[in-house]
Amino acid sequence: MEIEVSREKLAKALGVVSRVAVGAKSTLPILSNVLIKAEKEKVSVITTNLDMAVVDFVPVINATDGVITVPARLIAEFVQNLPRGEKVKIKVDKNRVNISAGRYSSVINGTPADDFPELPEIDESKAVIYRMGVDEFKVGLSEVIIAASGDTTRPALTGVYFNTSEGALYVAATDGYRLAERKFIDKIKSDVAAIVPTASLQEVLRSIPEDANEIEILFDDNQVRFRVGELEITSKLIDGTFPDYRQLIPKDNEIKVDLDREELSRFVKIAALFARESNRAITCETDAKKGIFSVSSISNEVGENRSEIEAKIEKSGKVKLDSRFLMDALNVLEEDHVKMEFAVGSAPVLITNSKDKKYRHIIMPLNI
């Protein structure tokens, strides 16, 4: 096998795929390698950790067929440190991989590809396929992924739930204490119900090229593939049942208040300073008579804090929330004004943008 390719394009591809190999927690040494494959003048670099596979196709100047695996971290860092603008030549002689660029050269001991795991296949003729803009994909996932659980004893909650309802595709995540949902795509023709691991989605978000405009999402019964240009990331789905979360979304809370997002964020940050010793608990309260919304916190050791703002309020009430959960929601909301809805008692608190209702964030209240 012989390959000639630009240093920039090879470094970019190796930088993307090597993260999966470097992070592979396995007793199989081959999983720390990257597979380099040249076939019909098309070169791909591939890594897998058995749960996820990353394939990036690299435009080449010249290539002859062949395949080899080499340590992913070593080759990625070597190519990254080569001077910009160089052409990199890779030549494989048995298991020795000769890499040269200008006055730089190196020989890396490779491993035959025989033991490299087979790559996952998706029958695209039978797969459910969606396409959407990259920017909307990034925003939507970032809004939802924050609510996913890190508790591996409940696997279904450690992923993001892609699901369809009333002709639209939604993504949702919950850790049992909060829930985030985003309408992803309107007017779809195919239905899906699949839980995608958070780690896989985070890798997709990190790997999307800056100049990409569209992403393609393909589902079969056990896998999902994200395709952006020449990059493909395939992941196993989580085998489990996601909660029927829509029944948790409050339909008509009694107390509704429209607030400036930046000012509310400041209130919450300040209150959180005094809530460190009280499990991050802060109190949000409405006073209909005075037309005041307030955020407060009390610590027996530190002291107490209260911030308030005038607002249009029809009913008085209060709710105690985890300050970090509320801050997470405010950080991903897009509009300058947000709406908070809650009820007297233990009903979930609903937080949305004031105008665009595609995103909903629900937080379970703490005991007052």
C-alpha cells in the first residue's frame, strides 16, 4: 500500500478518529490502533471501541490498494507535528509503515488488519433516514443532552431518546430529576423510537466539520449512523425502554411568569453562592399583590440572600429548585426572555423560551 495525501487533511481525519481509539477501555490491544485502508484510490481511516465506530474518508493525491493498522495516538501526533503544507507519503512494507514528509520520516510498527473488528453495517435500503441542518442539530442536542443521566445502573436514562409523535421527530433526555425535550424535525414520513448513547452523541458534536451544512441520520433496529460529508460515526443503540415522559409534562400550571433570562441567571448564580451548604436549594417565589418575582437562599452557616424583580403575576406561590439544574436550563435557552410555569405543591416546573416552544425543560421541585 502506498498513499500520498496532504498533511492538513490527514491530520484532521486522524484527529477525529483517534479519540475513539485512545479512549478504548478494552483488553484488546488492536482497539488502540487506527485502520488505514486504501481501495480503488479511496482512503479511509477507521477506529472502533466496539460500541462505536468512526470512519473518515481522506481525499488523496495518489493511492494503491492495501490495509494496515497502526497505533492511533502515535500516528495522529506525528502527523499533527509535521509542518503545514507538506505532502505526506505512507508506504507499507509488510508490517512496517514508512511515513515521510519533506525532511521528516518515521517508521511505525504496524499490525495486520486481520484481528481488527468488523465494521458495523447498516442496510440503507431498509433504514429510517432523516436529514437536517447541522446548526439546528448542534443546538437541539446541546439543549437536551444536559438532562441525560450518568447513572449506569439505569442504562435507558444515559442516552438521548429519538422518537416520533404527531408527524415530527423529537429528542429527549432525563435523569429522573429533570427532563429536556426538543422538536427536531417537522413533517417526517418514517417513525422511530431509539435511545442513542450520550457518549456517541458527544463524539458526533465534537467531530462535525466547521464547514458542514447538513447531517444525515440513519437508524436500523440496533444501530444509528451519523453521516456528515466524508465522516461517518456509527453507534450501537441502548437496549432499554425510555420512560413515557410526555405524561410528566405539565399541561396547565397555575403560576406563570415571563422573565428576562440574563437577569434571572444572575439571580440564580447569586443565590447559588448561599446554597452550597443546602444541597443547592434555592426558592423561586411570586407575590401577586406586590407584582414581585424573587429568588432566595438561606444557609445556617453562611447567611441568606434575596433578589427580586417586578413582573406581571396573577397568582402567588413558591417552589424550591436545584440551582444547578435551573442554571443549566437557562444556559441553553436561546431567547432574551423565558417563561417559568409552576404550581402550588409538587408539580414539575416548566421552563421554555417566551416565544419559541420547540424546547421544553422540566425540573422536579425539591421539598419545601
